[in-house]
Amino acid sequence: MTSTQTTTTGTLPVPGATLYYEVRGTGPLLLISQSGEGDANRSTDLVDHLTANYTVLTYDRRGLSRSTLTDPTRPGTLTEHADDVHHLLAALTDKPAFMLGCSLGAVIGLHLAVHHPGQISTFIAHEPVAPWLLPTAERAHHEHELAALQHLYRDGGLPAVLPQIATALGIDPTNKDAEPNLTPQPMTPQRIANFDTFIRHDFTAITRDTLDIADIAALTDIRIIPATGRTTPRTVFDYRCAQELAALLDSDLAEFPGGHNGNTTHPKAYAIHLHQALHGAA
């Protein structure tokens, strides 16, 4: 590990990969598992608003940015992604941590809760992309939708597929509703490579996921808060998954600022709501 004035960075060997991670702040440990192509720096503005109250752990998912694969041709499964988080937490703390999982990160958190009980005390599951939460016909529809997006990407690349991914997740690229002075997130070569891994491999991991809803319903040692964005359309895939998770757990569906990517578009307001939710005030 190496430290700067504000950030500690490190790498951790795990089966099949070496993970890059960053730690900032003081207080109880809060792990953020990112959405989509997001790496450890994707929610940097959100982390800025959390470090006074939390020790925030972010990381590059295996295959993204600085987290390398032993075999680059072998994509990771959601079980392996959750095992990676398990190893990170085990290396950095011996106490139950808080966790925010966004989109794919929320599904990773659900796997972690089932397969590694006791590591997380409170888990915010923001719009998990988990077709298995949906009724059979709806699940099949969205699994087909994800496969079609992969085919579109292979044929037309990011320019063709990104607008369709945004539509599937209820994201309106023309909507400029966002907090001011956000850190730019340009489409760098590294981010383009991360999108490639996300679409080619993680989409497949999502459609092949076999987590059992009965195992989620049976959890007793963790508080799970299903959440959605306030502006996410109520008919889209990600909202419906959060809605079904809330029904499964017989809990309320929390609303956070912004839409599917509220953690990056509204980081200040999102941080306030996250703090309230973690401490039972939302």
C-alpha cells in the first residue's frame, strides 16, 4: 500500500486477479461497488462528501482499469466479483462494514450477503440489474434485451449501443439535471476499454446469474435497503428490479436524488441521503 495526504492506494492478489483499491476518509468503513464501467474513481465527487464521516473504500472491478486478470480471456462471474469484495473487506477490516452497491454493484452486494454473511451490516442496493428478481416473462424479456445490446455493440461499437443502454436503464442523455462543478468523466481510452469489458463480459454474467431469491429472503444478519433514483422511470428494468427486491424483503423502496446514476450526477445530495439511510433516518 502507498499513502498520499488524502488517499491510500493498494493492490490485493485474489484468485484469478489482482485488485486495485483506494481508501479515503475517517470513520466506519463504507465500501462502494460501482455501476457499469465505473472504476475506483468513478464516484470521486460522492466520496468527497463522505470522507468526513466514513473511511470510504472503492476499487476497480476485476478486468477494469488497474485490476488485472490472470487470464484476460476468462470473464469474471458475479460470484467471483462478490468473492473479490469479500477478500478486500477481509484484508482491511475485521468488523462488519457499510456498503453501497449501484446497478451491477448492487448485484455484487447481494451475492456477498448470501455467500459471505457477516461482512456487511447495512447495504444500500441501488437499482440492482438482476433479472432473476423479476417474474418469469419479464425476466426473459430483459435477458433477451441485454443479449441484443451485446450484439449491437459487436456490430456498431459504443456509438451504436450507448444510447440504447441509456434507454434500457431510463437515462435521458439530454437531461442536464445535475449538481454544478462535477469532476469531468471524459471518454478516455481506458474508459472505452472498461465499457468493452462491461458489455462483453459483465452483461453475460448478469444473464447467467443464478442467485436464488429464497436465499435473499432468508438473510437475517444484514439490513438491506432497496433504493432507486427519484427520476428513474417506473417502467424500466432497473427500477423494476429494485421494486421487486423491496417486495421480496417486505420493505420500503427508498428514493435517492437523481436517476440511475444519481451517485455521480447529484453527489452532494446523494451523500446526505446515503448517510441518513445508513443510520436509519431516511
